Amino acid sequence: MIELGSMTDKFSGAGQNVARRAIEVSRNCNHNYLGLLHILAALSEIESALFAEAMRAIGVDPHSVKSMVNQELSQSPVHVGPKMAIPELTRDLFNRALRRARSQGRQRIESYDLFASLFADLNGTPAEILRRLGVDPALAADAISQLVRPGEQLSSMMDKFSETGQKVMRRAIEVSRSHDHGFLSLSHVFTALSEIESAFFAEAMQAVGVDPRSVTNLLDQLLSESPRHVGRKMAIPEETRDLLNRALRRTRSQGRRQIESYDLFATLFTDPNGAPAELLLRLGVDPAQAVAAGDKISQHVRRREEQTRDRTFKILKTQSFNFSRLTAGFLNSMVILREKGVTPALWETTDVSLTEHERQRVEAIISSLEHKSIFLMNEATIWSRAIYPLLVLAEQDELEAWAQLPLKAAYPRFVLEGIADGAVGYNLSGPSKSFCLIVVEVKRESEAQDPLSQLYGAMLAAAQLNWAQDNQVPQEIYGCYTVADSWIFAHGLVADFEDLRPTMTVALSRAYSEKVEAETILRILKSITGKFAIR
């Protein structure tokens, strides 16, 4: 993929597929830039069922839209330069899609985030194409948002799926859309498994004595006879939710954290009244045999995966990683990360009061920022005027606030090191230092890395250093990253320090603007330091 700067690792696998295809479209046209039309063309191919359904929902022929897109592409200018350009409009689209994802507690852009955000710019070419076809782009954006809800409904569980598990679920949604069913059933999941895991499916069916093609033919017949759900968004029936929960329980019973495609396969037949089990019965097969065959095959799959993982960890063991350059994808390969998203109750129920002296100090800090443009200040000025003074005000007992503190922590298979922009803890100048809060200041340079990955890496390093002192599990550690005068807090629980992959559970706050919420920020900081000061 071309350089997308700090955005590269903010795309999910499906989002990256769209970006890659959009780049190919641009290159095929010799345009040498990544524009909104290239992305729309890519979405019409990668998410063809969703695209067609969305266009029909707003009253236009999908083929007419594609024709106009192709016509516009044929008339588009060419960028002359040594590398492919990313115009400001495209960067704005990516940022809107990222904000949309994060507003729903996700950290990476899905293909449907791009689709839903594409028409939000009413002056963009995609919106203009809809106008020419007699459609209000604002209404289109709303209709598309309704159609992408199935992916969003599953987003709360998507972190519980492996990459192959996610592929199966996305394909199942596409199968339902292609039949205009309006709901996600076990038959849709079974069909998706037969395609995504075709070799696994064929081996399992042959193991129970049936021809795989007979199964797929019968599946097609069932889908053609399936009823339709009428509603603005795709329904997820109770039996499908039960399947996902059974697959998750199966996963965790075997010491794993993410649902693999073979977990879905093995649990698909455990409901004797479900359509997949009924299908096998019609072919003269006891569904229990399919479960046993799936379990047997999945053991071979897991062994291969464990061998690959062990080889990967042997490579990682000899390396150190600077947490200021960590990416979301790489962090997920090292750590079992459980993100709860924004959790308001954790931050907005603090019963902490401020003294009159603290209020006066806060007013003095705010007055130093009034009538000044924060965005024209450099990071060092913002840190000294806005961030560090509040950290100092939150000091309690013998807890101290420091800036530019080096951290280095060794886990069994990797080492994390780097400089924390800020930290609050005990004995920070000595060898037995411990931490309660780590602060990362987001840098403005164009190649700045993902702030959440930086923060998580720094929190992991601090938690390991704390664990080395007291051996408590889980280790509770707080973090915060600042963007100009905005603060976003994180609460972390880290465990499994001696495992190949430690576990980290994180809950985030909303963004707090210091110019208008400085007292709230200080109360949160004091609630954190107060929690550690009374130990």
C-alpha cells in the first residue's frame, strides 16, 4: 500500500482491501493520486452487495452510478510527481471515517465507515453524481448509515473474532444482502463458511460421508426459499446470537480469546433445530458426526497456527520495540487487547472536590490560554502552559509528576522501551519507581503514529515495571493522551505477565477540552492519584 502516513494502521482488513483496490483503480487510470471517486469505485466492487442495496434504497440504478463514476474517472486530471498523492479531500474522508469508528468504540476503519462517510461532504464528486441522478446526498448518507448497521451491530463482538472469523461474518452479511433477506441467519453463516473455508468445509463434509456439492446445492435452495425481514436495518435473530455466544464459549474453554472460523463451524451443528443441522438430516447424516469431524480437523488447524505463532515469537524474543512507534496491528500481535471503548461511568462519577486554592490555580492556567490560539503553539509550549501544571496540581502523598521519563520493560517475548512525555508515580528518580499514570502528548508531524498504540505501549511498560515490584495481578494502570489542550484518559488492567501474550483490558474516556473543562480534568487526575495515594 502507498504511504498513508499515520492512517495506515487505522484500517481494518476490510478497510485496507478497499484502500488497496482504490489505489489499483487510480493506477489503472494513470491518475497518480487517491481520490474520492477511486474509493467509491473500489467500494462498488469490494462491497458490491452493500453498494447495490444502498443505491436501490435511494431510488437509483447501481449501474447508472457506476457508469457515471467511470465517466468522471475518464475525465479526471493526472497528478505529476514521483509518488501517488493523497488530496486533502481524501484525508478528510479518512478522518471522518475514523471519528465515526471511534464514536462507536472501535479503533479501526471498516469498509462501511468509508461508505457511510463518503457522501458526508456535500460538495464532493460522489455527492454531485447523486445530485445529477436526482438524489439528495444528505438523504443518501442517512440511508447508507441505516444499511451499514449490521456491521456496527456486530462491531461490539468483532474484537472477539480472529481475522478469518471476521471474514466469515462479513461474507455472511454479503450473502444475506445478495438475497435481499434483511437478516443474518445460520444458513448465511454456513454458506460463508463453505466459501471462505472451502477446503475445511469439503474435508468435513467428506468426513461425514456427504458430497460437499450436495450440501452447497441444498444450501442455495434453502436460501432461495428463505423469508425476508422487512425493516430499515438488518436483523440478527436470537439463534444467530446464540451461535456466536456458543462459539465464544468454545474458544475460551480451549484457552483462546478470539473466535476462529472453525469455532463457528464446530458450533454450527450443535443446535439440533437449526437449519444447518436440518440440512444434514435431510442428507441422511447425524449432525453430531459433523461436530466431531469439525473438532478433529480444527485440532490440526490449531496445531499449525501454534507452530506459526511460536516461530513468530522466537523472532520477537530478540527484539526491542519503541512504544512511540507501535502500530495497532503489531500491538495486537503481541498482546491480547480487550478494548471496551468509551466508558463514561468510569470517569464522570468521580466524587472529588477541589479546594479554593486549586480552583484559583486552575483559573490562572486557563487565563494563560485565553485569547491565544492553541493550535499555533508548539508542543513544548502547550505542555508547559496547559498539561504539566495540572499534573503537578494532582500530586498527593509522595506521588510526583515528571516529564520526559525513560521506560524500559521486558516481557517474556519482547521488550518495550521509550520516553513517556509525562508520568505520575512514586520514587521516579530511583530504581524502585512505580507508576499510576502515564501521559503521551500527540505530536503534529505528518508521520506521527497512532496515539492509542503509543499510549497502550507505554502503559504496558509501566504495568510490567510495577508488577516487577509487587507481583500484583492484575496491575491497574492509568494513561492519558493529549492533543493540544484536549485530554483523553484510559484505564488499564494488565495480567498474564509471564505468558507469551500478556492481556490488557482498556476503557477510555471521552475527550475533555482544558479551556472549558479544566476543573473536570483536575478532578479525574485527583481521583487517580487519590486511589494510589491511600494504598
